[in-house]
Amino acid sequence: MGKTVRSRSLEDMPCGNTVAMVGPDQYITKNDILTNEKEVDPHPIRAMKFSVSPAVRVAVSCKAASDLPQLVEGLKRLAKSDPIWLFVPLRNLGAYCCWSWLINYNLEASRVCLSSSLFVVGVRLHCFAGGVEIARVAFLAPSWLFDFAPMTFPSYWIESYDILIKSNNGSSLGCEDKMVKFTADELRRIMDLKHNIRNMSVIAHVDHGKSTLTDSLVAAAGIIAQEVAGDVRMTDTRQDEAERGITIKSTGISLYYEMADEALKNFKGERAGNEYLINLIDSSGHVDFSSEVTAALRITDGALVVVDCVEGVCVQTETVLRQALGERIRPVLTVNKMDRCFLELQVEGEEAYQTFQRVIENANVIMATYEDPLLGDVQVYPEKGTVAFSAGLHGWAFTLTNFAKMYASKFGVDESKMMERLWGENFFDPATKKWTSKNTGSPTCKRGFVQFCYEPIKQIIKTCMNDQKDKLWPMLSKLGVTMKTEEKDLVGKALMKRVMQTWLPASNALLEMMIFHLPSPAKAQKYRVENLYEGPLDDQYANAIRNCDPEGPLMLYVSKMIPASDKGRFFAFGRVFSGKVSTGLKVRIMGPNYVPGQKKDLYVKSVQRTVIWMGKRQESVEDVPCGNTVAMVGLDQFITKNATLTNEKEVDAHPIRAMKFSVSPVVRVAVSCKVASDLPKLVEGLKRLAKSDPMVVCTMEESGEHIVAGAGELHLEICLKDLQEDFMGGAEIVVSDPVVSFRETVLEKSSRTVMSKSPNKHNRLYMEARPLEDGLAEAIDDGRIGPRDDPKVRAKILSEEFGWDKDLAKKIWCFGPETTGPNMVVDMCKGVQYLNEIKDSVVAGFQWASKEGALAEENMRGICFEVCDVVLHADAIHRGGGQVIPTARRVIYASQLTAKPRLLEPVYLVEIQAPEQALGGIYGVLNQKRGHVFEEMQRPGTPLYNIKAYLPVIESFGFSTALRAATSGQAFPQCVFDHWDAMSSDPLEPNSQAGQLVADIRKRKGLKEQMTPLSEFEDKL
């Protein structure tokens, strides 16, 4: 009757009828027997038996913690409303895993089929601590969930458990221990062993299989079941990442491994015991999110570079490798998606070897191009163990070490000798049992790698796929691989995946490679300190970073802010380079605009909580020593994107150098609220968005428009989705069409020296503009030349590389905009009185003018302004900032307009992969969009062509859609910001293309469409 709307009250109801009662609902859960109060001896009516059992379980929690009472009440009501639904408030079992999760995972892992013909009758749980069984709990279904709660021993005793599930057809299913194999306390213990830590990121081109490969490492640490590794993509924690199948935000995860003595016997470096802590960061491969990669690289020391063996080294592989080597990060390589060679393409051994050789060679070319003498040789070599071969999806991988160990004893040679024979020009002929350095032409003579690595794998995969189990088991027993009984029943791909995972587990090969060939923080910080620390390299802070000293002063770099589950709060995520950070510690926060000795962008605050990151969950710890990554609570109001933290009393510490991004926020949209009353939400949401993404820039125009700038269409789309859904609680926003940022520059020296007078007509400034030398603007962008450099060092670079006069190079007043941009003011005056008094005012006027140029109020780029002469009033009161700042701005505009001003537009480097028949369509679309191709080459061994072209960003909207339409979906573009290009037309002519653009930009910004004429800025004597 439950949902009937009409009901009538009756005095009583005789037997034989159905009835609904009001009142007893608080005392009845699902079903019960009612009798008269005085009838104390009747037996109950038998309980119902259901033909199904509550076998599928989910865990529910509240999004906002304050909703917990509503959730509990709601669950009670739900349990009442459905006859079979079970609701249990589960207590934690063991360190980290809930009972529902455990049963769920184990049932799934053992592939138990729960249907009405086989439902669980009973479960027995054995719990162990210190190798001794401390409890054995048995219960019958379906009540076992309830019986489980009053266990008599403290839950944290349990180290492992075995579950025996009994079904009603008499069979038993065993499930072994699937508990997380480490606790926060264990992790904290290893954090002190700085030689046993590896901070590493996983980097690659989009879709080369980073997240999938990361799963294997996470599985080895016991966070997810080995059987589902490769499918879970544990580090893709956002819903949109799962839907799009790409990684957007870089995700950190701390993993604990214990290595066997046997595995470490050849390890030459320093270590303390066999336990290792790997702080792993899986980052994005999509170019729009390469700022996430930069943030990840800053706090790691090593990188696992993943390259698809079929696609090879792509544009983003090069970008991330360049970024990594720029941060002095040592790479190791894995050639991924090996399974494609065996299953999809079915290539022969020699051809596969040539493909892998080419991939490794291409990666090494990039590494050699950007290598740093302090890092030493960063190139990778299979025979030295710095290259792995993997199939992330199937969870297997190997390095030549695996096979060298296997064959060394067989041939009676040394492992290192065997490794050299397994790569390069080494051939073996089983008929003569001899090694040669070239192919003898005998049909049995094959390259070492093919004979001993590729062919055995191919053989086993083929046997599994053809289901020839009679051949398979003897082969596996020869290799010393034992399969579990239930695994022997698998067939086809599932069998192949399991066999390969057991024989060549990806985690072992990759871990060994990372532990042997990537540096510990103690080793890496010795050569990274120069790149990191801005102050003198011999002060106590630089020395503490160099020695990774836990007793030294705290130096911590926050590289990104991670949104927390509480609305609007953020974790500050970063790396401790020296000292220790602990809960409750008071720290000095130096923001990106902090200048030593000044109070700007400087805060002193307490860390509320220190947290370590373990995938989707966080664990609080008391303190975190140097060499580790950490997340902190309570600092989010004082840090926008990144900052340096040190102890409260360390007032003379310099900050750690800010990160340089390889992309620029060149695509902008204006956002506004649909409902005017949501404006406060929008303003607050934009602040949070600016914190959450290392790259995005949120500004407010003079016209009151809110502008969001990002690296590309996809980046903006994700940012706006975050803004609306996460930071504004779903309030609707209106987004303009994307627009592009331009820059203003000049082509030649000013045609004459221009002069402007101050408002009181008592001061005159004379100035000229000229373009900066080729490559100088880029050097300033890259941070090679900047305002904080030692003037002597800067003068040396300018005179040697750019042909400046040494004395002139010492007279640079400032850079701009934002004090670090690619424009400068140089003092050319001779013998002028009071010049130093007005220096700050001229600099302030220049910062203002270089941020909003004369053409369309866009940033200036690549202009050097020379102060030629100054005439000032004798009284200080008549030459104050109010007189000089606007004058400096006007004279800068006048000198810009007399030096052939031009607009610079941003240009993407586009890489397109496509088969030959699609080339015509690609050229057609590029020509329409003002793009031009500068390289076209066929990929050796494939029918695909690789095309590189330059494409103006303004033309890139809808480019990928047009390209797919023109090539029937065969072409895949990847755009990455490459350079600024001067537009050929003159913006001062209203009818030219640049003139039209200037008018459009001015109109959009709410300025007068006509440019302010030169006569407004220049004065006559």
C-alpha cells in the first residue's frame, strides 16, 4: 500500500485482511511479528527467504561533511523501504580498508559469479598479526554483515587476512590478502632515509599510455588489485579525465616497496636497507596542460619518459623532455604498447628491433640537444638498463636485465656481458652456438635481442592466444613461472595477460630501473641547487638544499594548489628541499613577486596540517623531512599559484626560482554571470580557479569584463567547467567567443628623438625606441637574462651574445611589463642632474605603458626604450611622481609610434600524423587558415606521414574539427604555442588587416576605435 495516496483510518481490522499501521515504524526495520502484549509464549512466524542476495555493494559518503546526519537518517529510511537492501555503518578493518570494499574487491578479483543459483552461504575470515592468527570469524549469510561489527580485538592489529567464501553448491572460494601493504607510519619512517627516496614523474605525449602504466606501479604497492591494473587508471582522479580518457591534472601518489636482496645485489649507490619510497607524479600529455607537467617536474628529480613504440617520439615528447632537462631532471625511457607489435601489427623480430632502435635514437637526439654538462650523459641505452620495454595495458614489462639474469647462468657468462649481447650488433647462431658481430647469413643466425627476448615473448603470447595449454605449461615451468589453479582456467587474452603479468611483472622491471638509474634527493639536489635557488650559492640555505639537510633551515617550494573536498579550500602541494615542515609550524611565505628585503608578497602563517598523498586519499603525518613531497592545509589564502616557504625567523633567505612554462596563456574568453546576483560567486570562483591551475590567468579589464586566459581551446574548456561546477556551485555563466592575445613591437629605431613635457610644463623627457636584438626577448622569457641577475654576469652575456656595449649593459633600469617582461629601459643620458630621483617614476610609467601599448593596449614585446636626455625643475616638489609618471608613459608611447609599430600574433607549431591519402585535405585546411608547412616526412616502417606546420593561433579555433572533416577523421593535430610572429601590414593604416584587428580589439575593450594620434603624446619645444 506504501505509495497509495488515499488512506482511511479504521477502528479495527479482522484476520484475513491486509492492513497498514502508523506508529510502530521506529521499532521495525524490515519485517516483524506483532501479537498481544500479554501473549508471552508464541513463536515467531518464519522469516522470508529471498531468492537473491544483496551481492552488489557501494560505499556512499557526503560531499559536504555537514550533511552526515542527513545521510545516516536517509540510509536508515532506505533500509526500511526495501525488503532486501542492507545498510551497515562499517568500521575500518585494519589500516585502511573497509569491509565492504574488501569483500567487493575480493569477489571481483576472484571473478565470483553471484547469481540466484549460487549465493553466498557463509564467510570465514582469518586475521593475522605478526604471523600469528589472532582471530577467526565465521558467519552465515545474509546476516554476516551485522555479526561482523562486534569484533573483540582492536582493528589496527590486523596485518593480513584470508577470506573463505562458501557457496550453496558446496564449493569454496578463497580470496587472499588484498589489503594496502603499507601504512602512513611506515611511509613516514622511510621519509628519513633520503638515499631510499625517489621523486619521479611520468611524462609523455598524449595517449602514449602514462596513466595505464602507472597503474602497474600502484598495484605493486598494493593500492589496487593486480588483476584490474591497466583498467583502473588510478591517477586519473577526476570524472572528466575518466570520460575523455586523458590526464588533465598531475596527480601525486606515495608508494612503498620492499626490494629483495637478490634484486639489489648489483646496486652501486648509497642505500639504507631494502625499503624504498617512490613519490610518483603522473602528469598530463596533452599540450594544453603542459603547465601541469612543469609543476610536476619542479618537485621531482627523475622522469620516466613513455613513448609509444608505433607512433615514436612526437612533438609533446620533445616539449616535456626539454622541460625536464631544463629543470635538470634525469630521464629513463620505456618503449610502451609492445602488445601492439605482437597482436595488432604482428611484426617480425628484426623489424621490431629496428623500430625500437629508431625510437630510442630519436629520444637520445633530443636529450643530447638539451643536455646539461652538470647532469652528465643523460642519454638512455638498453644495454645499460636505462630503457624498458612495456605493455602498460596488459601490465608487463622488461629491461634487458631480466633476460640477462635468465641467460647468464645458462651460458655461464657475467650478467653485464650478457646484457651487452642482447642489444646492438650481436648475433647468435644456435647451430654453431657462436656469437658474431654481424649476420652470417645462416637461416638460424639471429640478432641477440630477437633470439633471446622478442621470440620467447612472441612464442608465449601466440601459445596463449591459440589456447594451446598443453604446450604452454611446460614452457612456463622451464621459465620458473607458476600459475594459480583458478588462473589456469582462463582463456585467450585474459590468460595471456595473466601469464605475462606473472612472468614479467611491469612493476618489477620499472621499479628496478627507477631505483638503479634515477637519483635520490640527496644526489639530485647537489646539481639542481643552482637552478633552484635565487640567492648566493654559498649561503646556508643553498648549502642546506645542496646537502638535503633535514637539520638545516626549511626551504620548501609549493608548485601547485590542489582543490580539497571542502568547498573553496586548497592543499598547497610541494617539495621540501631542506629542513622539515611540521603541523603547527610558523612559516614565511614568499610569493612570486617577493623581492628580498621588501615586504611585498610576504606572509607569516602557521601550517595547520601536513598531509601525504596516496592517490585518491590523504593521510595526516606529524612532519615531513626534506627530499619528500607534501601537501599542507591552511596556507591557501596566502598562496595564489606557487611560493617558497621557510622558517619564520629566516629573514635573509632568498626564494626558490619561479617556474618557466613552455606554453603561454594566449587564448582568452570573457565570462559573465547569467543572473546578476551571482556576481560575488563569479569573483570568488575566478580567484579559486586562478589558484587551482598553474597556467590560467584571470584578470579584470577596465571595462569591468572578467577575462580568463588559457593555453588553448581544451585548456579553457576544462577551466570553465571547473569554474562553473566546482568553484561557483553550478551557477550559470555566459562565455564570449575565444579571443587571442597579441603583442606590440617596433621594427626599427625611432625616426627622431621624441620629447614630452610634464603636466606643469617644468620637466621634459627625451626618448627613442628600438627593437631588441634577435633572440634577446626569448632569452628574457626563458629566464636567462632578468632583473635579479648579477649586473656583471648580465653585461657579459649581453656583450658576448648580443653585441651590446659593456658599459651600456650596466645601465639597464628595468624590464617590463611586471618587472620581468621582454622590454627594457636603458639610460643613455650624460651628466644629467637629479636623474636618480626620477628613476623610480620613469620605471613606474614604463611598467604601465609596456603593459598597455599605444596601438591596442596589448602588452609590448621586444622593445628597448633609450632615455636620451632629461630636463628637470630645480625644486624637488615640481618633479614628483605625479609629474613624471604620466610624462614617462606619454614619451614611451610617442617613441613606439615613431619606430614603425607592428602587431605580433602568437603562432602554434602543429604536428599532424596522417596517412598519405589525407595529405591533400591537410594542405587545403592549412592554406585556408594561413598556416604553412615546413616539414613533411614519412615515418620509417609505417604508412603514416608526419607534418609540421606553423598556424596562427587566431586561426586555430575549430581547426581540428575542420581537419577531421577534410580527412574523414584520419588526421590528428597537436598544437603547441611556438613563437610570436610580426604581422606584415601596418596597424597605423586603418584599412590594412592589422589596422582592422587593432580596431576590433579596441572596440572589444571598450576603447575609442581610432587610435590616439602621435600629437597627443609628443610635445613641441
